[in-house]
Amino acid sequence: MGTRWLDDDERDAWVRFIAVVERLPGVLDSQLRRDAGLTHYEYFVLAMLSEAPDRTLRMTALAARTNATLPRLSHVVSRMEERDLVRRSPCLQDRRAFNVTLTDTGWATLVDAAPGHVATVREHVIDPLSPAQVRELAGIADAMLRRLDPQGSATPPARAPRTGEPDGAGEPDGTGEPDGAGSTGSTAATGSAPGGR
Amino acid sequence: MGTRWLDDDERDAWVRFIAVVERLPGVLDSQLRRDAGLTHYEYFVLAMLSEAPDRTLRMTALAARTNATLPRLSHVVSRMEERDLVRRSPCLQDRRAFNVTLTDTGWATLVDAAPGHVATVREHVIDPLSPAQVRELAGIADAMLRRLDPQGSATPPARAPRTGEPDGAGEPDGTGEPDGAGSTGSTAATGSAPGGR
DNA sequence: AGCGGATAGTTGACGATACAACTATCACCC
DNA sequence: GGGTGATAGTTGTATCGTCAACTATCCGCT
């Protein structure tokens, strides 16, 4: 069975796409590192936590939402814990598990970093595209994700919570909102994160 | 001046897109590492060289085509040289510069690796898309690339050779084709590379 | 000539990631 | 009620990439 090589359209799309995939992380990392002392991955961890109920997520769930492996997340969380950006606490329901919570320092760091980061994302990704292209891109990325992430663990806030529930699933505190900053703060933190709800 | 946050369409596109950007390299790397003992970046270096005239490119040109920094390329080439995949030789026209040439071993390694790699690219990137989406993707990636790489150094084979000409620009040997395998081999090597000419 | 700034590339140290073990707990079930 | 397999997470090592010097060469100018 011969290999199905890429035709001209396909090769053209692939070469450009892989160039973006290779170059974009470096751009995101260096802007955040320079302006906020964070890697893009660390930023994303903060953003995901900021949108979670009670600003808390289990390691496994956080790893899935941040598109990373568990060992990688574990190392990153250890370093972030030393900088007081997040805090680990044992999960009461499952003694193998840990919850990770955003600290006030982490929240402040995120709010600080968000405008510059969003500007970078706009400059390099969103603004060069027409509104129609932005919608196309969502569809295209979604199609790829179904192969790259068959469980759909990257964006679970939309569906049934199959696994990785944070501690105390039925938390008494009904306000999903973080204290203090109100909805403005939440949007700021989001920056590059899913629309939560 | 307030930050322009992302609206719903934009955030949706961004979150899915960044998930692909984060996950895809790992998938490409582990397939190639498992089946051919190469990283994706090393594969790409081999592929770019295989399409260059005389299978040779200067460091700077190769770095641009492979979307990498010069220090990174330098380290990678050193390792690949030890494995006899490529060879460095001083550039006669410019004594600061070096040419990198694909060896026969490197060519064979590339030909070996190509089918599996292309299959992976198809599975995760191309085949999930409709033909129309493939064309859309080329346009979208192109628009982003104009910001990420304003000089357009990623795909220069189409335009004027502003910099980084390989040694002996007017090489006597007129056949751009590698020896042996003919056009089939060339296509195989291409795999994930630009259509050269 | 020869000086100054830019370009080509290398090197070393450090930081971060992947991968493979390993521990501890859970869930099932016979 | 104890064994078995799966799950949650950590840790150590080896590798890879980035960043900041540093060397060598080239180009333009006076």
C-alpha cells in the first residue's frame, strides 16, 4: 500500500501551518517572560484556575485543560507553589488526588499579565484574520482536536463532568465568582481561556 | 486605553487553536521518535535539505526555513553530524558561514521516516478537514505568518533570494534532483515540506 | 589603510520537558 | 476481606531549547 502523499493544496496548508505551530509558542513565551515573568504554560495554568469553581482544580483535570502531561504539570505546579502563585491541598474524597488552588498572589499576577498577553494574541493570531476566518479557524481547530484529543478533555466546561471533579462537588458557596474583582476581573483573567460558562 | 478582550467567537477560536498548537508537536515527536529515532525538528531539517539545490543550505537559511533560532540549529546540527546525517563545510564565499549538506545516510533516514510521518500528519491535521477547510487553513496560516515572520523567511523558495545563498550559487550540476531515487524519492523526502519548485 | 558597526555562527550554563520508574490509593469482585 | 488491575500523582534522569556572551569575518566610510 503506497503512502498517500500530500497534494499541492495540502502541502501548502501543512507547511504554513507547521511554521505557525513552531513559531507561535516562542512569541507568546518571550512576551510573557519579559513582561510578567511567566511562561505561556504557567499563564495558562493561572487562567484555567481563575475560571474554575472555587479557583480550584484537581491535577488531572488541570493537566487536561492545559493540554499537558501529568509529570509536566507536577513539576510546574511545584515551581509555582514556591513562588506562591498556587497552593496544593490534599483531596478529601480521594486520598490519591490533590487540588490546586489559585492564591491571591497568583490572581494578581494573572490580572497583571493579561492585557499584554491578549494584545500579543490579537496581534499575531486574531487581528490578521477576518471575522469569517476566525469562525473557520474554530471549526478547523475543532476538527483537529477530535483526533488529537478524542476524549475532548481540553474543553470540558461545556459537558458532563465525567472525571476530575474538584473537591466538594456541591460546594455550599453558590457564587462561582471570585471574590473582589467581580466580573471585570474574571474576564481579564480569562484572556486566552475558554468562556467557562 | 482599555484592553480589547476577545469576544465569544474569538475566544472560542483561540482556545481551540492553542490546544492544537500545544498538543500537535508532542504527537509528531513521539511518532517519529518511536518509528525513526528522530525528533520532528530533525526530520524537518532533513526534509528542507533534501529539497535544496545540491542538498545544501547555509546555517542561517536553514534556520529560517525550519522556523528556529540559530543557536538551536547549531546544537541540533552538531548532534546530527555525529550521527552522520548531515555534514558541515565552510563556505568559500563567506568565511564566517557554513554550509550544511545532507549525507546519504541522512537521505536514507529521511526516506525511511517519511511514510509514517505523512500518515501521522494526515491522520491528525489534513484528513479531518474538508478540501475547502484545507484551503482556508492555508490562508489563515499565511495571514498569521505575515505577523510572526514579517520577512517571509519561512518559505523563500518562491521569491527573490535576498540572503543566505548556498555555496556556489551557480553550481555546474544542473539537475536539482538527488541521485538515485528520482522524483518519487524527492516527494517522499518532502513529506511535510514545501513544494520546492 | 583601518576603524566601527553589523552579520554568521558557536559555546556554555541554565531552565524546562519527556520518559520511565515508583508509591499510594481506589474500585471491583469472588 | 484480601487480591488484582486501574488510577493519581511524584520523582529522577537524560535531553533539548533559550539566553547571553563571545569569536571571527565582512562591509562601508573616511
